Amino acid sequence: MATSAKRRYYARYLAHYTKKNNTLIALGTLFVAGMILGVMLLRGAGHDTLGLLERLVGGFIAGRAQAGLYENFISAFGSSLLFVGAVFVAGFCAIAQPVILAVPLVRGLGFGFSAASLYLRYGTQAAGVVGVLMLPGMLLSTLAILICCRQALRFSGSFFATLRPDADKAAQPLSLRTHCTVHAFALGLCALSAFIEAALYLAFANSLVLG
């Protein structure tokens, strides 16, 4: 009886969590779909394209391994900042929902391309680079970007709702302060993610040699 009650409790909790965070889960699904698409596209690429991508990704990893903590932090934070900034601006457009939805897909596509390129060139040796150097920071920064996307969808949707002919003229878009606060919080997560990634490169890059 106790086990059955626990199962029902966790099932209700999972259903409540899923319902409450359905947008975030859907955005995460788009990110995963982008990763899978990146791997599939890379598998179907020509030999010259594969060689170019492998050299670019390999050179990027090698450059990161030789850089210092500050340089790696700026590189990682700058990459996340581009996504957060684009989503922040898109939130002010009433018809920007497709652009916002494309952001996690593009993010996943980039990571899928990078990880698959390393595995194609280095085989199992790439597992350490992907799992230790790339994955931890990428997951945290991606979570921050997904939170921004969810907020931008709400903000953009509120503008779109005011454009409908039957819209309540007294209705106002969602709070600008909330929009800015969410993105500021996300930037903090991105900074933390960039620091973690930079620290991991400093600590482990030289021991995870690819070749």
C-alpha cells in the first residue's frame, strides 16, 4: 500500500511539473531534435565538408586548450550572449515566435555538429572532450537560453494578443521589468556556465589530448 501511494504521489508530481513547465520541456525537445538533426546532416555530408568541419572543430578545441582562463571565459560567455541578446530583442516583436522557437533548434544543431565531428575524427578519444570540456557548460548555458526563449514567447505573445481585432483594448503586454529580470538572471547563469567551462579547460584540456 505504501509503495502504491508513493507511486501515485510521484506520478501526480510529475504530471503537475510537466503541465507547469510544458513550454520549457517543448523547447528542450527542440534542442534535442537539433542535436539529432546535426548528427544526421553530418553523416550525410560529403568527404570535403566533413574534413573542413573536423579541422574547424579540432582547431577550436586546440585553441581553447592553449588559452587562459579569461580568454576561454570570454569565448564561452560571448557565444551564449549572442543567443540571449537575440531572444531578448525578439521578445519585443509580436510575430517573432518562429524565430524564438528556432533558437533552441539552432543551438542543438551546433552542438550536434561539433560533437559528431569530433567523434568522426577521433573516435572514442573524443568522449572525454565532449563529456568533460563541452557538455557541463553547454547544458547550463542552454538551460539559461531556454528560460529566455520561454519568457520571450510569453512577451511576444502578449504583444500579438493586443493586435487581434477582438482584443481587450485595456490589456497591456507583460511586464517589461519581468522580461528584463528573466534575461538578467539567464545572463548570470551563462556567466557561471562560462566560468565552469573555462575552469574545466584549464584543469583538464592538456590531459585530454586528441590525436
